[in-house]
Amino acid sequence: MELFQALVDKKKMDQTKQSVTVLEHNLRRSNTSSNKQQKEVQKALDTAVTLRNTIKNLENKLDKQRKAISQIEEERDHYLHEATEQVDFYHSPGPIHVQYVNFFV
């Protein structure tokens, strides 16, 4: 009976070792998968930060361009007004000098 019990205990021990081995293998696979996922998440977060910075830089450039366009439009309006005044001044008839001629004398 002791021999039988020893065989049963040995079989249980072997099954337990095999279960532990399988669990250890699954744990390693799980850790590897978890590490890969953490790297992917970090990569995504880094990409998000890079994109935010790129967007901010583009918004700053856009603001500078809008300001430059606004200034150029103001200068255009100024010179257009100035040119219009010059055209009006040089093309205006000015004072009309009328000379009366007496035909009946």
C-alpha cells in the first residue's frame, strides 16, 4: 500500500511540476506580450506629443503669415489710396480760365 501511495504521490508531483512549467511558460509569454504592448503604447504617446508640437508650430506659422498678409493688405490699401489721390490731382481739370472775346466790337 505504501508503494501504491508513493506512486500516486509521485504522479501528483509530476503533474504539479508539469502544471508549474506550463504556468511559467504562459507567464513568460504574457510578460513578453505585455512588454510589447507597453512599447506600442509609449510609441503612440510619443507620436501624439510629436503631432501636438507639429500642430503648434504650424499654428504659429499660420499666425505669422496672417499677420504678414494683414500688413501687406494695409500697405496695399495705403498705396492705392495714395495713387488714387495722385491720379485725381493730375487729371483734375483744375481752375478753368475762360477768356471772353467780344465779337461785337
